[in-house]
Amino acid sequence: MTLIEESENNSIGRKVRYYVAPLLFMTGDYVMLMLAGQLSICLYDLSIAKTYIYLWLPITFIIFLAQNKAYTAMYPFIYIIRSIFYAISYGLFACLVAIFFFTHWQAPRSFFAVFWLLAMVLLCLERTSISLWLKKGHHLYEKIILIGAGRTAERTLHFFKNDLGYRYQIIGLIDDNPLSAKLANKYIIFGKVEKTEQIVREHSCQTVIITAPGMEISKLQQLINTVQPLVRNLSYVPDLIGMPMPGIEAQSLFSEEILMLKMKNNLAVKRNRIYKRIFDFILTIVGGIIISPVMLVLALYIKIDSEGNVFYNAERIGKNGKTFRCYKFRSMYVNSDEILQKYLNENQAAAQEWKKYAKLRGYDPRVTKAGAWLRKYSLDELPQIINVLKGDMSLVGPRPYLPREKKDIGKAVDVITLTLPGITGYWQVSGRNDVSFKERVAMDTWYIRNWSLWLDIMYLAKTLQAVMFSKGAY
């Protein structure tokens, strides 16, 4: 029996359930902060009163974590990591001020950097571990009802399922005419929208999400007015899919009953471009040193496997439409174009697949034995760290398109060339080669309009996960 099943056995358990998760995370944070403090003290052989390590230090940082909403509602996991980053940074600054004004205790400057790093790493590992345990074990889930059973509901539930920050148990959906056969087969359809009040009351559900962006405004207003008094949390997915979202600010014009959304173009700000470049440079230098032995072994493997150069250098479209030479490990035979043309002429299905995806997702006669293995784990793209150091590419960005693909990109080329192409990006972690060329362009455009440093961090983490499990690679 899971924790959620135990907590649903009585009304007291249902109320306690809302407080168990925050207490669980708070306890984990306390232990990790205490451990980070103790390890830092031991590394520098310093002495400090035990009350500071076991009481004041963790409590100070937990207060900042609470202020950054690390223990409140469910959020995307990347937002939780961001909250931890800011809380640790602000908490350390507060400790430095307190030490300077109220104590005579001294420590090397590097001590505080080491503590910050240890606290950040340990807290992230602890949050990930607890979240995975809760998610995989289906513990402390919150019951929700969705109003709307179409494409928007599908995408919303897909995110909830894959993100560690959410633990939602979907008990059913409400819709007059469910458009998604997938949802209708998987979940209970309780009934029509006009029966919403009765359905919510019957199931004692305290969280409702409206995923029907196409609903008429008058009907939506009536629905919100009906549901809001019955539940603790009511969310609505507006008809803004594809619009810029990070940094969006909601402003209420109370006298006119208007909600105004203010959107920012983050990449238009010079300092953000500088932050992105510094982030790329530091991670590439550190990562390059670590993977250099691996790249040497791969180069030898390619050379032994087939004739030709170790690297395959090709022209790609870069920032402002300028072309540059993109470096990759060679994964195909030298006469790959001839091999491809012959294969497409002999296989109509393969020709159609090439037309839609600009790739062969199954058997590709051009790929060498070594190349197939390199592509499976995306290792053929490792040499692109040279492009990052040169300033031709970024770690995260739109796909580096071929010059001949410019016509297929269409008008979106003006948006895509606003920034540097990336080694990885939105489309690579969202199905990678499983998406069509048109969908890739749409994803790259969305990334540029929604850029943030935290988005880059999230995509790098997702890329590592995709590479480890070979998801969508061909």
C-alpha cells in the first residue's frame, strides 16, 4: 500500500497528506545542509560550535528555501532547482553578513565557495532522490480532475507524467465531446461540463485544471465561477501554446477587470547573451578536459573501422545567416551520397521517410559500424565543443541547419538565425529524430523566443538522460 492510499483511508489522513511532502523535503534539506557544513569544516580543519552546524546553519537556509517556495505547491522540477540555487546563494550572503558583524570567526574565502558547491550538489541530489522515490512509488499524490480532453490535455498530462516536480493522480476528465481517443481509453470521462459542480463534489477533489483553451469566454467564466468556491486549487491553460513564456508577468487592471500579460525577449538583452556565452565557455572547458581521453579512443575506433578522415566537416547555417564549418566524428562511408541515392531509388518507403524527416530513422546504408554506435549515443557530435570554443555554436540552441535546408525552413529562418546553433536543444530532448522537419523548426523557434539560462540547464540535463537511454537516436 502506498502512502497516498494510506492517507486516503480517512478524512484526517487526507488533510495530513498536504503537509507530509513539505516536511519530508524539509527534513532531507536539513540533513544535507548539516552534512555540507560538517564536510566543509572537516576539509579546512576549522573549529566551530556544534549548535551552528546542527541548528543555526540549516535553519537559516531552510528559511530562505521556504521564502523561495521550495516547500509549497508543485512546480516543474527545474523551478525547484532554481529555488534551491537562489536560496543557497541568498542564505550564504546572509551568513557572511552575520559572521562579519556578530562574530570573530574567520575562514578562508574558498571555504564559502566549497560550502556553496557542496550544499547545492547535496540538496539537488537529495531532492532528486526523494522526488524519484515518491514518483516511482506513487506516494503522496494529489487527486486532480481535468476539464477538457483534447490535445492540450494530452500535452499537459505528458508533462505531469515526466516531470519530477508533479505528483498528480488523474481520477478522470470532464468533456462534452472528448477529442482525444487516447485519453478517453486511458481515463474515466465523468460526463459533460454542465455536470462539473456535481462531479467535483462527488469526488471531493481539491484540484481542478481546465485544459480547454478553445472554450467560449462566457462558458469559461461561468465554469470558473462555479468551480472556484469548491476547490483549493483551480488552474486554467490559456490558448497561448507556442507563445513566449519565461519571464512573463501578469498584471491585473482591476478597475477594468483585465488581465494583461507582459512578455520579454530575453535574448534581446545584451547581458543575457554574455551570461549564455560565459556559461558555454566554462562548461565546455571543464567538460572538454574530462572527455578528451574518450574522444581520442573514439577517433582511433573510427580510423580502424573504415577508410577516410576521422572528422566530418560540413557547412552549417550560423548566427545572422552566416555559414561556418561544423565539426563531427565521421559516421558514414566516404561515398555516402552515392550510397543514399541508390538506396532511395530502390526503396520507395525510405524515399518518403527521407522527404518527411530528412533522415532515415531505421536502417541507413551510409552509416558505418562505428558510426551506428556513435549515433546511438550521440557521440558523433562531441567534436562540436571546438565550435563552441570558437564562438560558432552554443551548448544549447537551435539545430545547425544545412545551407540547402534554408528554403525548407521558410520565414522562420529569420528567428532561428538570431542566435548561435546548439549541440543540443529543444527538439533533441523532445523526441529528437522522432519529430518531423517542420516540427523541429517550430521547436527551435519556440526555444529562441523563450530562452533563459535555466532552460539551457534543463535541456542539458534532459540531453544527458536521452543519451544514456539512447532515446530517439538513429
